[in-house]
Amino acid sequence: TPNDKYAQYHFPFILFPFQEDYLNWLNDHVDQGKDGLVEKSREMGVTWLSITLFLWKWLFNENFNALLGSYKMELVDDKTKDSLFGMIDYNLRLLPKWMLPKRFKHNIHRTSMKLVNSENMNIIKGDTMNPEFGRGSRRSVIFMDEGAHWEYFQDAWDATADTANCRITVSTPLGYNAFASL
């Protein structure tokens, strides 16, 4: 039934004003290269909104390169809507064909923990929690989902300092840890 919040069904995501504010805040942080932290509560749509904004930038911006991470692989990419890349897949499959990049083939341009835009070569990659998270090539944004649950959060946060001007971490609280001190 539509009133069962655990039922799997499609419905419009009509934003509340605070969600619109969050999208504007996130977009400004990515565009201006500023770090940000969001302490979130459940069912507010923070992760969905973030992923959708990154997908929009992947589609329409030039030189967009994102790294998405969470504290376990299943939450990064397990092919279900519970994972970050599963949210991307869900959104991609609902887009009209004319809106997708030219020559985009889902089975070629969407591989494990990776999405490549066949038209402008923008990339969204994924990784799991580790002390070296985010080291390597430059990124437009690094998104660390559920940062309070990362065993190596401080190491990963430090490792990404020279990789992207914009690092965003969102999480439900989990006591006093590196996420909380940030």
C-alpha cells in the first residue's frame, strides 16, 4: 500500500523548502570548492539529493569528476537502490533517452563503482572506507556517506585534502568520533 514506508514503489520526490536549501548549499559548495559536513537524520533524503545533484553535474557540467564512498562496499555499489551507485542507476533508468549522453551504453559506461559520460568524459567513481581513500587523481567533489561510521574517517578526510577542494561528508551521528569532532 502507498502508506507502507517499507514498500518498494515509485513516487515523486517533491522537495520541502529545507531540501531545496540543502541542494543550493551543496551546489554552491561544489562550485566554489568548499568542504562541508551534514549531520543528518533518517528519511530526509540527504543522500538521494546529493547523488542526484552529482548525476546532474555529470550530465551537464564540463570537467566534473566525483568520488563517492561509504563505509562498506555494499553501500557504495551493490546494484540495489540501497547503494550510492544503485541510486545513480535508478535515476539513469528513469531519464528519457534524449537526456542521456550520446552513445551512452549502460553496460559499457556503467561498470562496478564507475560511471563514465560518453559525451563529455565526466566520471563518477566509488570506493570504500580505507586509510588511503581518495588519494590519487583530482576530483571536483569527494562525497563520504555515513562518515561517522567510518573506522578510518580521520585518515580518509586527511588523505582527500589535496585531492579535491570540495569534500562533503554526511552522516547520522554515532557518538563522539572523528566525524563528530569535525
